[in-house]
Amino acid sequence: MPIDDRGLQRQPQGLVDILDKILDKGLVVAGDVKVSLANVELLTIQLRLVICSIDKAEAIGINWWRSDRFYSGDRALQDSELTALKARIDELEEQLKSKELPSGAKSAERKGR
């Protein structure tokens, strides 16, 4: 059995204990990956990962799921907005069709440029 700094025997921790500590305290993983060729940076990936419980996240000010309509369950509002956007797109398409130039005018305009 492993012995800690105080000379006491430590009990082996199981996966549940480790996960409980991670969710209680929180875990942050941060890293950058850069791919370069001949000193020319081609790709940069920035990774920021926070693992913690909902209670801990709210304590540190992370609560995006409360204001995000996708997660808050307000689907009726999303559906009504989608219907309104589709109606607006149809209206704009009709306006574009009514304002199109005749096909002869388009070709003459292109020739002059």
C-alpha cells in the first residue's frame, strides 16, 4: 500500500472517488497546437476545456446553458422565429424577382464594362 508524506497508509482511490474530486474542485485543460512549415504558421488550434460540476461552474460564473435557448427548452420560441425567418426570406426573394432586369439589359450592361 502507498504511504503518504505523513507516514500514513493511503487507501487506493477508485474511479468514482477521482471523478468526485474532479467534479467538486474542477479541472482545466489548456493547450495550443501550432503547425508550421518553413517558419510559416499553417494551423493553430487552441484548446480550452473545463470539467466540473454544474454547482462549481455556477460558482465560478459559467452558466451559459441557462441563457442558451437550445438548452433551456424554449422550442416554441425557436419554431416561431424559424417560421418568421422563412417568411422574411420568401418576401425578400419576391422583391428580388420583381426588381430583376430583363435578360437583354443584363447582357448589354456586361458588354459595356
